[in-house]
Amino acid sequence: HPLIPFHYSTQFCSSLEAKIMVHVQLTAAKAALSPCARRWASSNRSRGLSLVGTHKHIGRRSFSAISLPSASAPTHRFPVSTNNDARANNLRWSNYQISAFSSDAATKDDGSNNDTAKDAPAEEPEVPKDEMEFQAETRQLLDIVTHSLYTDKEVFLRELVSNASDALEKLRHIQATGTLSGTSADDIPLEIRITTDEATNTLTIADTGIGMTKDEMVSNLGTIARSGSKAFVKAMQSKEQAESSDDIDPFGQGIIGKFGVGFYSGFMVANKVDVRTKSAGKISRDGDDIEPTDDDAIVWESEGTGKYSISALSSNIRQDRGTSVVLHLKPELDQYSNDSTIETILKKYSNFVGFPIYLNGKLVNTIDAIWLQEPKSVTEDKHSAFYKYISNGYDEPLDTIHFRVDAPLDIKALFYIPSFHSEKYGMGRMEPGVSLYSRKVLIEAKSPHILPEWCRFIKGVVDSEDLPLSISREKPQDTALVGKMRKALTRKILNTLSKMMKKDTTKYKEEFYKEYNFFLKEGVCQDHESQEPLSKLLYFETSKGMSGELTSLDEYISRCPPEQKDIYYLFAPSRELALQSPYMEGFSDSSREVIFIYTAIDDFVMANLKKFEGRNLISADKSEADFSKSDDDKDGKDEDKDADSSSTGNKLTSAEAKEFCKWFSNTLESKVSSCKTTNRLTSSPAVVTDSESGAMRRMMRIVETQDGGMGAMPLPKQTVEINPNHEIIVGIHRLKEADPVLAQVLAEQVLDNCLVAAGLLDDGRSMLPRLNDLMLCVVKSSVDKNEGSQLEEKKSAEEPKAELIMEDGEDNPNESKDYEGIQDAEVTKEDDAKDKK
């Protein structure tokens, strides 16, 4: 019968009348019941009860249980054996496991008391299966491995050197553990020797390692994707675990190979590959020891076409213990027979292999992998030499970060902070400075996956033996695990910088922050996971500090008055312009500290950060800026002054201010969205608020221009706040009725002045015609005023002379006519001057 998979709880009574609650999980077990069990099942079938026995005993015997069709069904007890030994009876019944059949199966049963096999479910016959093996086209597979697996051809040297290192590591291990003894070549040093021959266009990589027998050659080289190193590690580790838990020589940590395809990378650059080898010993039949062997040297030859041959090595060719791989290079790749090219590749990929590498008799790997050493044991001189090697620099590192991490995987890292970076000299964006290693072999140079992009100024290495790699060993494979590693490394860097900031503030401010503040700000904008700790590392100038004096956001908050709930900042090209900005007038009156930012990246940082320690970051040009003035007192004083405003003319009344704002908005309807009064201004007539950032607007214009646009970004309508106490506003209010044209020109100039203060005026040349007209108006007014005063003086000087003439009584008609003409001319000039005025 098919069983219903569900959980069911029931009670039953054993022969000892003990009530037990049993949690039964139903399974699909099928078995024949014992006669006793079948009789019990038949007698209770009418009640809908079912019993199924298990056909196997796995581990401890499971206790019996009864499945009930419903929660209201009565509790039943197991049949009592005639044997008085209740314990034996329970043990016999404990061989069965109770499961529930479907309700349909219980009701359809005829209830007959029959102990034949029909009461038990019939076993289904096993369906025969044909097991097949995958087939592979060997030549095609070899072609894929050799031509499509690796990104760069130069990687072949890394793979072959890694194989040589593994052979040396195997021999070192069996010599250290005493597994192999009695060989005649124990005095041969463990080393790798590489020889180039430009005349024959060959490259030879030789090691003095464990070598291979003929069978091992067939198994390791004749089988693609079979790693001899991996199999050797597994065999040795199994042997060590079986013998003792104390490992005198931890094995496997120095073994590099694991995929069994690195050897075939040689066919990327060679038409033919010869492998000459002489084995130091072979594994015994029982697998416990490695037996020395005196077999002659043999050679494996292949052209990478799917076939190979193995034969005895000619007596003319010397081959001591170990293996020599001879690459007959392709004619078009003869650069790999040049020793300088090979040396460059060796220093790039295999410079930290644990065995000496000689190139044409010259030692190549002279620098130790100091990141694997204990951090306290590494001297400053070693750090200096290693830093100059990996950074190709000449300076000394500003700071060193050397540590190990156990989670999420075993990581050994060594980071350096250079004393300067090259981006500030216009040399372009730097590449990532940290490389990924695995067991001292380079996996990915300047890896972009290890650290976030803002950490590209850091130089160093990261080594992990546990990191999953792609089959080409050129990139890490587990993206999620790499992400966790990245978080752990970034956290360590941030902690180090925070410690420097607190313990050596002078060094942090004057050396690190002065050089690398741009990268921290970039991190705030891009790395949202690290945004909070990065924001604590930032410094800015403020309105209460001196020029050049930097303050952190934490220090700013510590100086805030209790009623201040926000952090204020102001963007300006320089400190002088920031202090002269009309937006600072209200903050100066209320003694509020304002952060000064001078670059577009600073403005972008504030826009992305938004909050710090629960406080909002608000630009000083926003209307919601709080100046903590007593509004009640201020309104009372304003109402007292309103009565005198109309008579004195020094301030607009509330009604006049409202009227002016309406006129201003209507006059400049295409540029102004709204106009209102404000109490934040003292010496400036007006400002625009709630506008877009001027720095961001300029940045967007640059981007649009680079993308081929014309850069003509329309300026949105502005919100204008006026100072009703300012003489310019009062004067324009008087002129809007007397001289509407002049009032409109002045209003336009006031708005442009506000845009200049906010950094929003795209091109100041747009104001030149208007400024010229205003200057002309001022000049004419001044000239006419001077001319009028001169005429008045001249007229007042000539009036006494006329009186004297009249007193003399001399009638001269001509003189009288001339005098009348002069008077008429002067009156005409005065009328013209009035018209001009």
C-alpha cells in the first residue's frame, strides 16, 4: 500500500500498562509481518488500524507505535505474549515501526483474518538498469584544455613550475616522515632549474623531486583531468590519520595542483613536449610505504594530437632523480626561449614558490613570502624591500597592515599604504594594487574582487589556501565567499585607519588624510556597506575654526548646542567666499557652526551621506535651516516696527512686503516659482533657497558636454527669499509704480545676484548688457544732476547784474533782446535737463 507522508501522534499501552506519547513519522518501508503482528492487525482492521513492520534493523531498535485513523479513535494496547517475560515481548514488538495507510486502503479491506502474504504489501520487482559511462573525444578535449582554458599563454610557465614545486614537496614530505629511505640521491638539493635555448627554440623546466614511474606516467600524464598531486595528498593524509593524530609534517599545505590540467598548458606554446623522469620511489602494494626504485630514466613524448609514447631515455641524455619537461616551442612563440621574458614571467607568477628557482644558473626568486610569516617576526627592512617589489616604487610605506583571518576562510594578508598616489599627477585612474595568491602562487594580479574600488591605493597581497578557484586557476570561483572575504578585509583596513586617527591624529591628518581623502570620500559615495565607518574618518574646515584647521563630524557634534539637531554645511569655492556668503548671515547671528566644503566631491558626499549619528546633513541654502531665534519675540518686535515703517521708509510693512513678493513673482514669472520674506538676512537683499547644488550642476554640465551634448541645461524656477529691511528692496518697491521699467531691470539684477551667490549662474556674461544699462543710467543721472547744479549757480550769479542794469536806467533794445534770448535758452536747457532726468 502507498503510505501517506505525514506526522501523527498517538497513545498506546504496552504490556506493562504504561502510557507513552509517541511521535510517529511515516515512511515508505515495506516488509512482511510476523504471524503475531498479522493476527493483531487482522483483529483490529475493522477499527481502521494498520501496522507495518520494518524489514531492516538500522542502529538501535525503534519503539512500536499504533497509527489511529482519527483523534477520536480509542487507544489500543499491544497483544500480550503468553510468555511472562514482558521485556522480551516488548523487544520482539520493537522490531516494528507503525505507519498509517491511506484511509481508503483501510476501509476497502475485507477484514478477513488471514495470515497469508496478501496482508502484507507486495514488493515491486526491481527494474533492471543499464549503467553507462560518459565518453569523451580525447583529441577534442585536449584541444579545449590547451587552447580554450587559459586567458594568457604565459600562464603555462606558472603551471609547469607549480607541478615541479609539487614534485619537490612530495619528496620533502616522504623524506621528513621517513617513508622513503635508502635512496642514493639524498644529497641532491630540492630545487627547480629552468634552461632556455634560443638556438633550438626550446625551454626546459627541471626539478629534483620525486619523479615518476612508467605506471605513474600513464596514470598522471595519460589521463586528462587526473591530478596526481591531489591523489598523493589524499593517500598520505589517510595514512597519517590512520597511524596517529600527531602530524609531524602537516602535508598538503604546500601542494598546489588539484585539477590535473595544468601540465597540458605547455601545448599552448609548444609543438611537442618531452617529459624525462627518474623516480625516487613508488608506493608499495599495501599503500603504507614508498619503496625505493632503481628503474632507469624514461621519457614521455607527445605532440598534443591525442597520442603519446613512453620509452627508455637515451643513454646520451642525463636525467637524475626528478623530472624535466622539455618544450619544443612553436616558431611564432620564440620569445619564450628568451631568458629575460622567462624571468619576467617567473617574477610575476612564481616568485614566492617555496623552492629555489634557477634560470640559466641564476637564482630568480630572491624575495620571501613574508605574508606567511608571523607579523611580529617581520622586520622593517623586510617590509620595505617587499613593498618596493610589489609596488615598483622607491618610497617607504606610510603604514603596514599585516594580519591573518580565520573566517569565513583562512586568509593571510599583507597591505601597505604608500606615502603618495599617482592620480593627483594626472596619470589616470590607478589599477587595483592587491594581488591574489594561493599557496604562494599568483592567481590574479591586481585583482578587482578582493577590495572595493576606493581601496585601489593600497598595495599588497592576499593568500588563501581554501579559496575555490576556477579550473584555469586565474580567478576565484565562489562569488559569495569572495564577497565575505572582501568584507572582512575591508573591515580590517577601516579599523586600522580608525586606530591611526585616534592614536596618531597628526600623522592621520597631515600625511594620510591630506593624500587620500579623495578615496575615502569616493568610498562614502560608492561603498554603502562601509559608508558609516568611512564617514567617521572624514575631516572638514568649519566656520568657527581657523583656515586649514580640520574638524571631524564627531568633533562638530560635540560642539553643537543642545537645541541643534542638524549638521549644516555650505559649498563655496574658498573659505573667504564662504564667510562672505549671504547664507552665512543667519548662522553668524545665531552662532551656529557651519562646515565648509570646497569641491564637488564634498558636495556629493554630503548628498549621499544624508545623516550622521542620527542628525540630518542640511545645506545652508535650504529653507528648513533652523537659526533658533525666538519667533514670538521677533514677531512682536516686527509688529511694533510696522507702524513706523511707512513713515520712515526704512522697511516694508507686512502688507507692502506681501505686495512686493507678488509683484516680484509676476514680473519674473519665467524664472521665479515663489517669493517670500525671511529673517535670515541682515546685509543682503535676497537669496534663493531649496535650489539644486551648484557644484552638482556644473558636474552634470561637464558630463553632458563630454557625452556630446551642448551643455545647455535649463535652470529650474527658483524660490526667492527677500529681506524687507534692505534699502534695495524698499527702493524697488517705490520705483515699481514711478518707473516700472527700471524696477523690472533692478529685480532681474537682484535675482542674478542671488544665483551668483548660490553658484547657479551658468554664465555671468548674460548680465553684462543689463549691468551696462544700469551703469549708463547711473552715469547720466549723476551728470544731469551736476549740470543742473551748475546752471543754478550760474543763474544765481547773474541775477545781481541784471538788477544793476535796471537801476542804471539805460535803455538798450539790442541788449534787452539778447538778454531775453539768453533767458529763453537757459529755460530750454533746464526743460531738456528735466526731461532727461
